[in-house]
Amino acid sequence: MSDGKDKRRFARLKHAFAIKKPEGAALTPRQGEILDRLSAKVVEWDMAVPAMLFLETVKPLNYVGSQALVFFGPIAKTLFAVEDYEELVALMEERSSVEALLTRIEEKQAARRGP
């Protein structure tokens, strides 16, 4: 008897944890520019391999990481442009953004090494 009630309850909660954008949604030009600048700095500082290892490790926790960026926002906003930082926080909430950042770091590292 309660099986029907349980199904209705779960049906209402079906999208409770849905992601805003579909996975693999295109980045805006501003988001692409921010990821390009970030990946260029990582490669410039010779931190490509450690950064890629770290990002691959924490990829499932990207939303938690974005909330840590919110927590450290008051300090970080004294060092970075406020609009760029807020855009980065919003970008890191998306699941596909970590993969996009990894791809850009790999591309810049390969371009730096040359053919």
C-alpha cells in the first residue's frame, strides 16, 4: 500500500539535486577568457603537472571547492578583480568547468613544449 506513496514522494524529489546547466554546456566568452588566463599562469609558473593531478583528484568535489572560493572571497577580492573572481566562483560550480580547465592547461603545456 505505501509503495505507491513512496513512488510519488520520490517522483517529487527527482530533480532536487539537478545541475543548473546540462553537462558539457558551452562556456561564455568571458568564462573562456578567465580559464585561458588561469591556465596560462599555471603553465608559466611550471605548475601544470601538480595542478592537473590536483584537479583530477578533486574533480568530484568541484562544488565544495567553489564554496571554499566563496568563503575565501573577502581575502581573494583584495588580490584579484572582483568581477573575475565572482565569475570564476560561478564557473567552478559547474561540473564541466574542471574538465575545461584541465584541457586548457594540457593545450598550453603542449604548446610551450613545442612539436
